[in-house]
Amino acid sequence: MNSTSFRGHSRFLDLLLGVGAVAAVVSGGGSLAARASAPALMPVTSYRSASCGCCTGWVKHMRANGFTVRDVVVADVGVVKRRLGVPARLASCHTAEVAGFALEGHVPAADVKRLLQKRPPVAGLALPGMPLGSPGMESAYGKEAFTVMAFTRTGAISSFSQHAK
Amino acid sequence: MTTPLRRRQVLGLGLAGLGTAVVGPVLWDRVQRSAARAQPAGAARLASRGGLADLELVAQATRGTLPGGPAELLTYNGRSPGPLLEVNAGDRVRLRLRNELKQPTNLHFHGLHIPPTGTADNVFLSVPPGGSFDYEFTLAKDHPAGLFYVHPHQHGLSADQVFGGLSSALVVRGDLDRIPEVAAAKETVLVLKDFASASGQEAAMGVGRMLGREGPLLTVNGAINPGLAIPSGGLLRLRLLNASNARMYRLALEGHSLVLIATDGGAIATPEPLDELLLAPGERADVLVQGNQTPGSYRLLNLPYQRSGHMGMAAAEDAPRTLATLSYAGTVPPLPLPKALIPVPALPKPERTRRFVMAHAMGTGMGGMKHDMGAMGGGGMAMGGMGMGFVINGQAFDPDRIDTRVALGSTEDWLIVNDDVMDHPFHLHVNPFQVISRAGRPESQRRWKDTVLVKAGEEVRIRVTFRDFPGRTVYHCHNLDHEDLGLMGVLQIE
Ligand SMILES: [Cu+2]
């Protein structure tokens, strides 16, 4: 199973911690330094399925930008998405929580920081799908323009930030 | 023989010069240039005569209109879908491809059992802008009758070109067409294709290349909700081709069963009535519809389908959408369904089993990135790697690397494993295969297939004999964005 070898790192850690279906990995190169340099940032909890090949890239992006991230592997991310009220049409692969806000998909750290500063009356931010070139989706195949959306508990959706190609 | 559709609303293809007044400056420039060259749309059907098919397809950008505004569509001979190509088993086929696009293109003869080399189904050749190529091959006298699919296979541009509108259905006449009950049916080829909206806004909503682009506009033979006619008592043979880039079709016809008589590679052994038919990109199916209901109108529906293991991802529509409308017209003495079709023999015992694991990942290949991913900081790509994309057994497509070598004449089982959060329709060129089992459950009936849907997290076992033709070819995901993003491998038959 060559295809999973590059994802083996985090799976291996999950097994070591031995917490069964739900395993938390609070670790990672650089996160200590990042925490020291940005102590005000709220901790992030990220939920993903074991078979997703891009969610850890976003976790690394968040850590590199000063966030402390719990990387949690769950059997069904859909349960988390429903609990946090992520509208189905905005769904991506992983779902995260920070300071009571939902973060769906590969939302850039800069947008999360602006969310935490401004605290708009929304339930969270979502970057639907998995746009090439978004954090954790860097690719030699190209970049896509994308729009980060904000959504409310009642399902109202608005544009939060636009990212050109 | 083919029933023309009554077009309620037809895309404005081949109508260069009659376009709309409101055109943005950038598009205007392109439209001007393509309109200046545009020719009237060619014939809707090109057929062989006396054992020779002498065909020409001109790939071009054509000014068209979509609901919501003008658009530049990609066409063969000014049409999308391109002309219906109709040949007989045993025919000599000469097909000149003229490339009037601004980028290279080529052709793949999806499903045909012909050589993967030379002037036949050679997807490694490329026709430059302004160039042309003469494809030439002979279909075996016993080539199965079926519905096949001609489309571009230019690596890196396949999805753009197919999503833009390039495709033609190819009918091979033969054994199945001679079964009396099938011959008595009225026949209609239905090319199912979605288009982006004129604004293309949906890409910003996340239905991008990683999931595979879908468009909100559903068309059948380039028309929106065309009418189909059936006489009371009659039989209608619907020949369905999913020519979309990534969209799945979960088809149902109100009030009627879809009686399956053929899959990708030709006839099945016994007709099989279905309430629903799932068709992945690249797949085909022939179904018979019996005009045995109260005369009236019935909708051919596309039912919601979730093609990602993740709730909501990949823009599942939450309500059925109408593709076409079947109306009763006239009466004929009742036509029976065929009792038996054409046997599908069991393949020999496999000599070996291989395993192919499909996933999206920070891929290796194209330079062989091999190092600790932890060292990549923000998850970016490193020198030599492709970064995020799709892989088979950990490797992204590299045309210069042979991934799988098989012996000519041998039979193998391939276990196709989807270790991903989204569906992947797996397609093999040149040789049809049979699905042995899905998720460990044996298939109920043998069928000839060249494309099989492997759902997120699922495993499918296929069996294939590499007959007749040595050479180099490919297997890949037929979500064409995935193919372009690396989900393809090279097969050497020797
Ligand atoms: Cu795929």
C-alpha cells in the first residue's frame, strides 16, 4: 500500500496513543515555537477522516501560522459537520472548531485571524470543496480562485473573502 | 433509424453571427476571432458506406449561447455533442482530426477493441494547434455492437476540452442490432452532458478540479429537456452516454422500468429491468422502454447522487432534475421484449492479481519526491514533487514511466481500491473487462465493461484478458479532472 505511506506518519501516532476510533494528536514540528510567538490565538480542534489525503496539510498550515491544533481522526466527519451546522452545500473534507466558530475545509489562517478579531455574528467560515492552491492544497497542477463563505446557524450564507488565482 | 429529438430549447451552437448583443470585452475578442472562422454546423450524423467510414472531425471553439449569456463552447464540426458517428463491425475507419483550437488535442476511441498504437487508439500522440492527424484502423468483423465514445485525451487538457463540449458518440452496428426485438425498437442516442453556466460562478462555490467540475446546466444531445416519443405498445431503445466531466447520472423514468440490454462493451446475456440506472462519466448503457403505461408524459429524471463520502461535498443536488420528457404518440401492435441477448462468456482463470489504490495526496512521481512530509512546513509541495493531486499506488501519472507490464493473451484480476473521500470511475483502454465483485460481493450477471465506478472507500475486482494488441496504453479515473491531476497509470502489453 504505497499510497498511504506518506500519510502513515499521523496514523502511526494515532495508533501509539491508542485511543481507538477517536485519537487526538497534539504535536507537530514548530507548534511550540508558534505558540510562544502568538500566545493570544485560540486553540483549534480539527476533525478529519483517516482516508483524507489533504487535511493534515491544512493542520500544518494553521500551526505554521501560530495556532495550536488538535488533529482528531473520526469515523464520520458528517456527524461533526451536522453538530456545527455546516450547510451541506458548503462542505469540504475536514471540519474544525475555534472559539465556538466552525471552520469548514481549507480556510486560510489569515481569514481565521480576522474572524477571531472581528467576531461577526456567524456560526463559522467555510471553503467549500478543496480548491487547488488553498492552504494544504498547494499543487504544481495549478491554482484556482476561491471564495471563503461565512454562514449563520440559520443557514444564511455570505462571502467573507475572495482569493484570486 | 435514429429518432431525432424535438428540441424545446437548443443551445445556440453553430449559430455564429446570430449571437447576443451583450458581450464582455475579453470574450468579445475571442468571439470575434472564432466567429470569423466559424463554419455552419456540419451534419448531425456521419456514417460509413460500403465498409469504409471516411470521417472528419474539426475541433474548434464556437460562439454559442447558454442560458444567462454568450459562451465560447468547444465543438466538433460546430456541434456539441459532435456528430453521431455510425460504423459497422468489420469497417475500415479513416478519421481526420483537424485541430482549430489554440491548444493541442487528440482523440481516444473509448471502448473500442483496436490497437493502442500507431494511427489507432494512440493517446500518446498529440495534434498541435492548426495541425491534423489521420486516424485509421479496421474494426474486427466480430467487434461487439455497442455505443462507444470519441473524446479528447490530451493529458492535462482532457477535462477542459470535454467539459468545454468536445465529445461524439460512436455507434458500432453488429450482433446486438440483429436480434429481432431489438431491431424492431425505435432507437435514440442520448448524450448526457452538463455545461458550466455563462458566468462560471459555480467553481467559486467549491466544485473545482479536485472534486471534478460539474455544471448546473443539464443537456441531452445539447438540448434542455428534449421530448422523446413512444407509441403505445412500442419499444424505445435509449442508448445512453455519460459525456460529462465529473457528473454522475442516477437515471429513472417515471412509470417505466429501464430494461438493460447492453453495457459499455456490448450486449448482456439476459435483459434486466431496472428502476434506476447509475451512469458514471465514460459509462454507457442501452435500455429498452416499453410503451405499456397510460398514454401521457413521463419525465426522465436525474436523481440526487452523493459522489463523495463526505456529507454535501461535490455539490449533490437535493431534488430530482428533469433531463428529457417521454410522451406517448400513436399506437402499434404490442412489441415483445427480447428473451435472450448475447452470451457473455466467463474469462479464463486469472494468472495473477494486482492491486491499484486510488487516492488524493501530496504525490510523488514526475520527478520522484521522496522525503518526510513533516519537513514540508505548511504542507506545500517540495522540489520535484507535484504537490497535491491524485495518485495510483502513491504515484502520479508520468507518461515516461511504465507502471504495469502484462503479457499479451494473459488474464489478470485487478483489485481497484478507492482509498479516498470521493468516488473514482476507473477506466481501462483497449480491452473490455468483467466486474467480478464489488465490496466483496459477487456480481449477479457478467457484463462487458470498460469503466467501473469505484465508490469512496470501496474495492472492486475486475478481470481482463489482454487480447490481440500489444503496445502501450493507460488506465485512469474517468472523472477527467482527476485524470489530468495525476490519476492515471501506463500499461505495457507485450
Ligand atoms: Cu477520480
